Amino acid sequence: MRRRFNGGVELTDSQFCTQPWVYGTLILGRDALYIKDGPLNGNPRPYGELYRPSLKAVAMGTISFSGIEPCGKIWAAQVRYCETYNTTTPLGASKKPDGTLDERRRGSL
């Protein structure tokens, strides 16, 4: 998953492409969409929640949702871009505490 906005401001294509991918299970709850990188039961939800999610686009192994998320004391627009065809973490890769891949191990594949 990658975010398309930061604090309600759309990222440039370069900023969007250079951010790390977050791996996990995409879960649509009663009123929020979130990524879970551990067991499906319990909390916390380390990558935030997208409230009032709506399907934005589905095409060629990708799915995008738009909605709003808390950003400090304000609510900001957000679009989450997800790849659906790669459902596992790449072999040999490990996750750092923030859920992104440890590039050192990934580069040794």
C-alpha cells in the first residue's frame, strides 16, 4: 500500500514512487479501511485508518480507495493505492517495525 496524499496535499509522481511499500492484509471494517501486518485479531492498526472509504479504481492488479484520515487536529483527504497480485512479502525479505521491507536483506536475493 502507498499513500497518494500527505496531509491532504497530493504527492508528486516522484514522491509517490519513492515512498516504501507497506505490506499486510487490507481490511475493510464497518466504517474504516486499514492495513494489518500481524494476526488479524486485535489492535493496534499501525498504519492508520481511512474513514468513509470508497472504491476509486480497480485495474490490472491494483485497487485504490479514497477517504479521509486524521492528520493531527484536522481531517485530510487520502487515496490508498494497493497492489493485489502480490499477496506475500517477497522471499528473503523481512519487515522493519514500521512494516516496510528491510532493503539490506531484499538486495541479497
